[in-house]
Amino acid sequence: TILLRLRIGAPSRINVERQSVTPAPFVIEERTLYSSDSWRFGLPTVATSGDRTTVVVYEGDEGDRHSAQRYQLRLQYDRAQGAVTGGASEERDADTGNWRDHEIAALFNVLAVLDSGEGSVEVRLSFDRGATFGQTHRVSAGGFNGRLIQAAFAADYTLACLFWRTGPDFTSELVLVEGRPSKTDGTGSPTEFAFDAPVVIERTSGDVTPVIMGTQYSSGGDLVVGYGYSQIVPNANANAIETKSQFRCATRIFGETDFTNTLVEELISFSYDPSVALRGSGQGLEILYAYEAADGVRLAHSSDAGQSFSAPVSLGDDTAHMPTVLWREQGGAARADVVYLQRAPEGNELHLAHWDDFDLASAPATHRLSEAIRTPGAGSRGMGTTTSVAWLGYDATLEGDDVVVVFQEQTYDFVDCLPMPMPAILGQPTLASSPQAAGFTPATPPPLAPGLTTAMPTPDPAHRNQLKLIRLD
């Protein structure tokens, strides 16, 4: 006979009390947009245009949970009518890595959907807010797959398409392709785009593991790209190898062709997913740069158009990851928000760091936007169910001076071990300069098209996946 006496130990990474986080008091809308029972559902990305919020997300075969086949589902939420409409298209590649390899950007009637795979990056353009797609542009990846794409519109309809791919010498390259309207209708709304030759923003000294990037145009047409990568390098002092991560910011002032490329921070660790937000333009452009480090999310600030950055401040605990930073003027104040995922005992939760008027020296208010919960005794195995935010399960953007967050809550009744992202072999660009117009002029809003019109089914609360929207004042 063996007698064991157990007692609760000191707090540790796996033995912690749940921290108290205040729910956000400025949530002005919460809504479930869609539900799915498919195991391939997920990886949402969001953009806004007028009173429409458009979401691109993957959907799969609900009858075969192990099937790698999926299709791309487009959803559109009409805030004025409270209606959710949608459309879908076949996905060219099977799910092989769980990276979000599609992105979306919108401006007035123009909707751009980017996909990577099959040796190219594909840009599909809709000129009627998603009802139809009138133009497709493909950028060759030189025999390799482009990965980790990103997209953004400037206020004059200039479209930035960014992605990583491998060069001919198997180094990694960050590539920019910009498109501009070449034809418009009688209201000035574009009906066709012309695209520049690819521009290499960064060519690394060797093969690296890049991360999801953030990009944005300023109100004056300046382009900022926050990106990063990790690389395994030798450590001569320790007679070993180590993982080194760099977070960088590339800034191109409107009217110029060259980028200022600044190292924000270098770390000895695997690190992930920078995001940028902008205020002002030109040489006085301010940049907020959020990224994930070993101790959680960090936020740095530049007041000189990305030539230098402040020492970063830390947000969340050491499980905080995948930040999105947003900056908006409201009532004369520069409201700043950093949305990020953070681990709780039962899974991932959405958290928020908020400044009513941004000052990096002052501590933000922190709030929880979603809650990871366990329901004892539920589920098909009687082991209880767990509900939390899924892998890469959210995206956030601005709609006017409001923040819109779309996220996927996933419920499962056993340990759901998703495969980690697979290393991607990337593809090759050619060097070219990027022409700029003499003066930046924002586009005049045209009459808005009706967009997607096919009604979507009412969400089923019993489905394992719930796609939800939160709007913050």
C-alpha cells in the first residue's frame, strides 16, 4: 500500500490563479456572424468599406473532418440592415500549414482578395464591393510558393500587395507589388488596375523564417511595412547555435522611391507577427509598432517617420501574442488600441490595451474582449468542453473612428492539437523602382455598390465554430 499526500504548490506557468481583467466598457456592438461545424473553418481576415464589414475565412467539409480540402468563404455584414450575406470560391491548395495565406483590403467599391499558393500570389479585384470579381492579377513566385501575404489601400486607391518568397540563391526576399487604377467609371470609381513590377524591400543574407507582417498607408500616401523574421545562427562563444529574431520597419515617404529600413529590435528567440499604426504623414509621421517577444507583446513608438524607435513597453503577460495596433483620432484625442491574444487556463482569450489619448509613458487600461471557458460534463465524451479563440483566430481593423474585431471561437471536447505552421519555401522577384505621383490626392467617395447579396444561414450555437464581431467606440 502506498500513501501519497499532495498539496498545491507555488504559482508557476501551469499553476496560476486566473487573473482578473476588466471587460471593455466601450463595446458598442456584439454579434455572431456565422457558425460552422467544419474542422477546416477558420483563419479570418477583415476589411471595412462604408457600412459594410467584409470577412474572408476558410470553410471545409462538415461531413469529413479529416479532409484537407477547403474553400474560401466571403461574408459581408451590413451594419445598417443587420444582415449577413456571402459568397464562396474554391481554394486552389489543400491546407498544409495553418498559416493565414489570404488577406483582404477594401476602399469604397473596390475589394481586393489576395491568395498565395500554386507558385504565385493571386490578386482578385472586385469593383462592386464583392458582388463580382472583374480582374485577376497573378505575380509569379518563380517556381516557389509565396507566403505570408499582406495588403493595404491608400486613400487614392493605390494597393500594396506584400509577400515573402525565395530568391534564386535560396535567400528570403520580402516583395512589394503596387497597383493603381488604370480605368474608372463616370463617378471616378475604378474599373481596372495596372500593377508595377515587383520591388524587393528586403533580401536576407540566408534562409529565414518570416512572420506575418503589418502594413499601412498614411493619410498622405506614405507606406510603412512592419515585418520580421527568425534565423538559426551559430554562437561561437557557446559553441552552439541559437535563434535570432529581427523586427524591422520599412518606410517610404510619398514621392520617394527608396525605403528607410530600420531595425526596431533584435532578440535571441523565435518571435512573431508585427503590426503598425500611423498618425500624420511626411517627415513628421508617427508610427506605433507592436510585436511579440518572449515576455509577451511589446509596443514601440517612432516620431520621425520610422528613422528611430523608442524603447518598447510590454503589454500583457508572457503568453500574450499576435498583436494588432490601431490608432484613430476621436474628439481631438489620439486613441490607441492594441488587440492581442493571451493564454488563460482554458485557452486563448482576446485582450485589449487602450489609451484614451496615447502616451507611451502612461500605462494603458487593459480589458478582456472574450473569455475562455470550460463546461464540465459536456461534450460527446463526457469530459467537458473548452471554448476559446482559435489558432490565428482573429483580425481587427478600423471603421471610421471605431475598432472592429472579428474572431473565431472554437469549442472542442478533447485536446485539439493543431499542427504548427510548416516552414514555407518562398519564391523570387525582380528588382524595380516604384513610381510615385507628383502630389497625393485622396479619392472622392463614389456611390456605393450593393456588394454581396446572398443571405447566409442563421448561426447555430451548437456548432463548434462561432464567428463573432465586436465593435469598440
